[in-house]
Amino acid sequence: MGARRCAQALGPLGGRRVAILISPGASFLEAFFGVLAAGGCVVVLSPLHPHAETAYFCEDAEVDTLLVSSDLEERVAELGRGRRILRVDDVRAHGEPLSEVASPNPTDAALQLYTSGTTGKPKGAVLTHDNLATQQELLGEAWGWRPEDVLLHALPLHHLHGLGIALLTALGAGASVRMLPAFDATAIWNAMESSTVVMGVPTMYTKLFARFDAADDATRARWTAGARGLRLATSGSAALPVSLGERWRALTGRYPLERFGMTEIGVGMTNPLDGERRPGCVGVPLPTVETRIVGEDGKDAPSGELWIRGPSMFAGYWKREDATKDAFVDGWFRTGDTVRREDGGAFKVLGRTSVDILKSGGYKLSALEIEEVLREHPAIAEVAVIGLPDATWGDRVVACVVAREGREAECEEEAVRAFAKKTLAAYKVPKTVLVLKDLPRNAVGKVVKPELARTVAPLVRTD
Ligand code: MCA
Ligand code: AMP
């Protein structure tokens, strides 16, 4: 009913984008489905983003209406100029329900998710109703979703993992969802005993085990029983270290179900629900997902870039015709991931084709976007952002800077991090800042990032 009240309050949207900034819980779904019921497309904002990023998303998506929960209202105050702000709590308490829900075309936009890429600013990936329905159907089948399931949910809602792959798929199967306000390792361990499914990024499993190791024996025994009672624990968004997967297997008797996904394609490959899950592999394509592995010469090869085609493919990047065109070759989407197919057909992800795309704790980050922000720092003359392997985060974001003459002190780590935090979500801010005399460059002046990474790796402490 709350969704219909939101839809009535929004009025007919005719495909317009509406931003929602709502804490996890039922109100989030009321707002989400309310926008769809009014014929709009949802742009999910996150309280993790500072004003500069939120403002960019709203401007880029041409948002003129925002739905907010009262606990987050002050975060959108500055966005209010020229925009309508509706409090979902008011709408629920006083609004009238919409009687006739919009019936969109399958190809209409339903969700616009911002994703970082090899261009400076994040791009809005447009997912259609059909894309979301296809994912619900494919994953519902592949992972055996059923109404008795209880999903334990602690993923952020502004990305496809938490929103589409976890939340919408569970709801599509009529399952229940227990949404935690945020990731909290103790709360997750405690809630496992009354849940059936958990989904996470590898960093969450690392953090869960860190909390486990710090607990007393009785607590560990209770948590172990809870984890063993789950019917499914999945991992995705970044490579699951095999040692971490094996630790989960030792505790629960089952290796986590690892799968491969992307904002633009949803889940593409998965290990099986039943049957052998191959450590270090992401499984085989879901039904309807077509794949190619393409070498640098554009021909099919045993290892190379993964190209994908199929009905879960997004509609394109919002207002970025060139980027959309570049992402496709003859209808195939170029994922930017380098893969190989193992004996038996399972895919293994070997890395990314671009050094400028990093994955930290499951978030895709653009080195170029972070460099662009740091370049605005008055004491920084040159900057290169790289990712170094890190046991907790996957990639550790490291900024290598050259200071302007005599201004080294202003480039001290905490000062640079504080500067970046004003504009960037904290999870994008470099964890390490190194002040160097110069950066290694090639003949045309481009920073040679692999060489830089090799040089600075011994200087960097990891978590
Ligand atoms: C938090 N911090 C991070 C990250 N998360 N730094 C780098 N990378 C991160 N991912 C920073 C915080 O800003 C803070 O910095 C410090 O670490 C401690 O934060 P805390 O709140 O304690 O962290 P946490 O709550 O434990 O968060 C870790 C997390 C979170 C739960 C793993 O990062 C997370 O929810 N990740 C999921 C990302 C995700 O959903 N990706 C899916 C993309 P400071 O001290 O400076 O303030 S979609 C996708 O990839 C496709 C579709 C797919 O296949 O799924
Ligand atoms: P995003 O753009 O945030 O949706 O992230 C998509 C990217 O996450 C993919 O292109 C991969 O690089 C990475 N990814 C997702 N799942 C896995 C996995 N199981 N193993 C390795 N990388 C993964």
C-alpha cells in the first residue's frame, strides 16, 4: 500500500528519473516500487556519498523529485532548490493510494545505477523492467529461491548486488528479507540462525572471520551452528580468495557459491547450487547468457576479454552515446574482464583489461575519477592512483603524488585524504598517500602504472 501512496504523491512520471535516499527497510521498497508504479525510473542515492557526488547524480539524471526518509532528510537539503522533496514517512501517513498502477513496456527504464568506468565521472547504467525481471527469473531458478527463504541482507542498496541480485530476487520469489541498517559483523553472525541465505562480497567474509576470531568459545559455537544452518551463502562483486572460501567450507561444510556479475549485465555466471563449486572459478553462464572470450586481435581465444550478450544486458549509459557505442561490438558487451575457461567449462577471472579500474571491498572504483579530484589539491603537481593487492579490500587504493615545489608537507596522507573526502565517498578515498619525487612515464609522457606499482609496493602497509 505504501508504494501506491508514493506513486499517487509522485503523479504520472512518464519515464522521468526520481532519486530515492532511504535507509534500508520497508520504506525503501515502498519508494522503489512507488516510482515504478508511477511510471518512473529509480536513481538510488546513498548516505555514503558526500553532497558533491549526490548533486552530480541528480544533475546528470535530470532528477526533479526526490523521495527521502526523515532520518536522511538533512542530507538532501541542499539539493532542494528547484526540486521537489517528498518524505516517504509523510506520504505513508497522509497520502492517498494510487488506484491505477502504470503498466510500463518491458524495454522502459526502471533503474539507473551509477557505475565508475574508464572515463572520469561515473556513468548511469540504465536497466529496463525486462532486465530486472530476467535476473529475478534466472537467479530464482539457479539458486532455488523459495517463499520459505529468509535473506539476511547487509549490502548497500545503491549497487546491483544489494538491490537487484539480493533484494529483488528474494522478493520476486516471495521470500522474506531481514535488512540490517548497515554491515555489522556481530549482527550478521547473530542473525544467521534465523536466516537461510546470506550474500556478500569477499571483504564481508574477511570481516566476519575477524569478528569470529575475536569472540569467546560459546559465541563461536552458536555462530558456527547458525552458519551451518544456512542453505546458501554466496560471494560476488570481486574475486573470492580461495583461502577465504576454504575457511568458510571448514566452518560450514560448504564452499561459498561464487558467481560473476556486473552492473551492466547482472549475474552472468554462477557456480552450481548443488554439485561441485570450483574454488577460484565463477562457474558457467546462466541460461540465455551468451559468452565469448576475445583476444587482442578481436578473434576468439582461450584467454582474453569476456564479451557477453543476452536479455539481462542493460539498455546503455544514460546520455553517453559514445560510451555506449564503445562498450559494444556487434551486439556483444565488452566487460573489461580478462578470463579463461577451465577444463569442464567453468570460467576463471584473471583480472581487468584496464589498470584504471579497481575493486575495493566490492566497489568498482575509477583511478581516473580519484586522480581528477586530487589534481584539484593546490599542493599536488602530479598524481597517479593505483591499486595494490590487499588481503582485506582486494585492491588497496594508493595515491602517488608529486608535490609542488616546497609544498611536500601539505601532501601528508591525512591532509590529502581529508581533502578527497569532501568530494568523494569515503570508500573511494585512497587509504595510502605516497609523496614521490617523480612518476615513471613512457615516451609520450603517460604514467607507467605497472612499473609504479612495482616500485611502491614495498613501501605500502596493507590491512
Ligand atoms: C568502507 N570503507 C572502504 C570500503 N568500505 N574503503 C575501501 N573500500 C571499501 N569497500 C572505508 C570506510 O569509508 C571507512 O573509511 C573505513 O573503511 C571503515 O568503514 P566501515 O564502515 O567500518 O566499513 P564496513 O562497513 O565494514 O564496510 C566494508 C564493506 C563495504 C561492508 C565490505 O565496503 C560494502 O558494503 N561493500 C559492498 C560493495 C558492493 O555492494 N559492491 C557491489 C557492486 P574511513 O575510516 O576513512 O572513514 S555491484 C557488482 O559488483 C556486481 C553487480 C556484482 O557482481 O555483484
Ligand atoms: P560493478 O561494475 O561494480 O558491477 O562490478 C563488476 C565487476 O566486478 C566485474 O566486471 C568484475 O571485474 C568484478 N566481479 C564481479 N564478480 C566477480 C567475481 N566473482 N570474481 C572476480 N571479479 C568479479
